[in-house]
Amino acid sequence: MTLEELNTFVTTQANVSMEAYYWWCTAFMVIIHVGFLMYEVGATRMKNAVSSGVKNLLAFAFMIPTFWLFGWYIYLAFPLGFVPIDLEGYGTPWDVSMGPMLSDQATGIFWAAFTLFACTTASIFSGAVIERIRLSAFTFLAVILGSVVWIIGASWGWHADGWLVTGFGYHDVGAAGVVHTIAGWFAFGVLLNLGPRIGKYNEDGTANEIEGHSLVSSFIGLLMLIVGFFGFLGGCLIWAGSDLGGWINIYGAPATLSSFAFNTLMGLSGGMIGAFWYSKGNPFWMMSGGLAGIFICAGGLDIWYPGFAFIMGVVAGIIIIPANNWLHNTFKIDDCVGAVSVHGVSGFLGVVVVGLFAAGYPASGDIPPTSFVGQLVGAITMLATGFIPGYVISLAMKSMGWLRVPDEVQMAGIDKAELGLKAYQEN
């Protein structure tokens, strides 16, 4: 075998390895949506259990074709802002790259992974609005979030030419900002217009706890989410081939699977312990704290020391509870699963802590090193990118009478009133 043939063989093997790796990352990401579905159904009262499940399935189904139609193009076309760069059709559904090209081992598999990232943003939003949003309204908003809004943020903060990356050295390898911050604050914008469930608040402004019908289902769902997030976070790494140094992060800098394994698990455990302690043993917050612990570490999964990731996880598990209470008491929202706090607050902090504790970390190529200013700009950008369209679009939908089910439907239960179904048969 000549040297040229050997190089060709090595390159082909690297491409095949990357293709197979992303294939299985994408498969594991589907488990995220099984987890969110079980999590939300369990947090829902029995009279709305079917509609909560249907809502998740519809978001998943609609996200795939819309991300193929325009989501992938948005990622490639808008890294510099709102004016698209000239791609000569690349990423559009009529381009030859968006089909089964034998010479293209990357486009379809990367598109699939990003599509599942998009589905994740919709599922994050989904839990916050259960039991009173119209199915059609939720599906429309989910498509806006997953196939338009989050991918704009990803184009700015993940793409090699993204203005946050090239201008500010934005570092967010595990999507603390581009997924969790955007989705969490998009949900907050919608919640302000959607309003709380009937019976959530008393006339004096005090809140009532509306419990779901199956805490066990929520437990299983949360654990499945953690399994799925290993696929999600694994999809934030790229196998460049052994001749190019092995694993690289989304920005092209060297990284390792070991760092992701260490810091994901340490953040998870820290979050569970912190939330369990602060909530005085509340099992729901314990599991949510585990997720928050992962998200606060996500921005710097490739660089944290595992002991520090554990400490950050503890902090996140504690912070999300008073943050959730403050948001509810101040704005009278009804975030049924604490999504704004768990994803929005933890994700925001996950971006900022990189600037606080990893400032000066070198990046690849001409990308500036990380800085506190750059990370703060990025975090605020991601918050605004999520909140503004979430609030403005849902406000327009509210004015049209499209956002919320009528009170009589909510009282009867969406399953019975709109679907003519019930989750469980009576004995």
C-alpha cells in the first residue's frame, strides 16, 4: 500500500467512524424525548395525561420535516447575524447535499443530530405549559423554537464563523446557552402570556401546589433524560481522525470523551445532592437538580476539573429552587416542571461560569480566548434570543384567542373535551 493509499484509507476510516458515532448519538437522543414524555405525563393530572403525551409526539414529528426544510439552512446561512451569507443553495431541501449522496458521509448524519437537538428544545418548553395550552398552538410554537429560534443561536454560538465565536471567543461546548438558555427563556416568554392553570393562585396571590398523577413516571422519565443526554452531549464532540489528534469539540479544539464523562456525572451527582439538601428531601427537586447540575457544567465540559464540576452541580441544585420560587412569586407564572429555572437559569449560569473560571482558555485557529465579557455577552444574547420571540409571538397568538384552551375545557380536562380519550380505563 502506497502512502497516498494509506492516507486515503485512514481518512475513509475516520469518516466512517464519525458517521457511525453520530448515528448512535442521534439514536440515544431519541431517549431524551421518551424521558420528557414520561416526565411530563407524570407531572400532569390524570385528566390531561394523554394530551401531554400527544403534545410531545407532535413536536417530535413536526420538527423533523421543518428542520429539513429550513432549520439546517438557517444554521449554515446566518452565523454573521440576520443577513444570510451566500451558500449557493447548500442546506436547502433542493440542494444535492440534502439527499443520499454516496460521496457525502457527513451532511445527513450531522443534520440528524442537530434535528434531535432541535427536538430537545421543544421538549424543554413543553413541560412548562402543560394542561392549558392548545395542541395546535404548542406545535406551532415548538416549530418556531426548534427549527428557527434555537438554531439561530447555534449559528451564532456554535458555527465556526458565528459572530459570538469569532468576535468574543464564545465557549459553550455542551449547549448550556444555545439550547438550555434559549429554550428556558423562550418558555418564560410564553408563560407570561399563557397564564397559570385554573386554581394555581388564590385571590390573595398565594400559590397552590397542583400535583401530577404519577411521581413514579416522572422519576423514570428524569432518569431516561439523563441516559439520553449522554447521546446529546456526545453529539457535541467530533471525531477528527487519529491523524488529526482524535476528538475535537464543536469549535475544533482538542477535547476528550473522558472530560465529558467525568464532568457530566459529577455535575449530575452534585446537583442531586444540592437540591435534595435544600428542598429538605423533595424527590422531584432532587432529580431536577441533577439535570441542573449537568447544565451548569455544560458550557465547559471539556475543561472543568471533576471536583469543580461537582461543586458547580451542588450550587445549581440549590439555586434552581429559590429561582423558581422567585419567578413564580414575582411574575405569577405557572411553570409546571420548573423548566425556566432548571434550564434557563442553570444554562445562563453555565455560560457565565466559563468566563469566570476559565477566562483566557485558548481556542483553535483565529478564535479569541475565552473571556468574562465574551461569555456574558453570549449568555445575554442567548437569553434574549429565546425570550423575545417567545413573548412576542405568544402575545400575538393570545390576542387571536389561539394560545390557551377555554376554561371549561381546562376544567373538564383536555383529554376528554378535545380528544375524547382518557389515559386509564376504570376498573
